[in-house]
Amino acid sequence: MHSACPQDTEISVTLLNEPDYVKITCDWLDKQGIKYTNEQMKYFKIKGGQAYKAFDMPIPADFSSATFFLCAAAILKAI
């Protein structure tokens, strides 16, 4: 296991268009046991020196991942 960053990481959010994606990320950080602070989705601080663990778990798909296949189908149909 390797830490992602030895120092703390701070993120200030000025414009959040997709809060659900941030919530998904926070959920995965929680599952990994990563310590961070979340101040009303406007400021995040992730403690440095933490290790991410490998896992074997299905990752749910969302609409944005499906668009690649929809675009490919549309392009192939147009050819």
C-alpha cells in the first residue's frame, strides 16, 4: 500500500454542478477508511499519508459511463 500524497490536500469548491458525484466520491473514501473533512460541500481537507487499499467490489454504472456506448452506436448507425 502506498499513500496517495504525504501532505494534506485542501479543496475549495467555488461552483458545484454535480453534488451527487462528490457524494459518491465521499462514499468511496468512507469505504476506504480515508479521513477527511467536508464543510457543506464547499471545502474539503483530506489528511495526508493515508493508504488506499485494493478491493474487489462491483462499481455501479451511471448515465455518463453509458454515453460512450450510445455515441458509438449513433456513429456506427450514421456510417
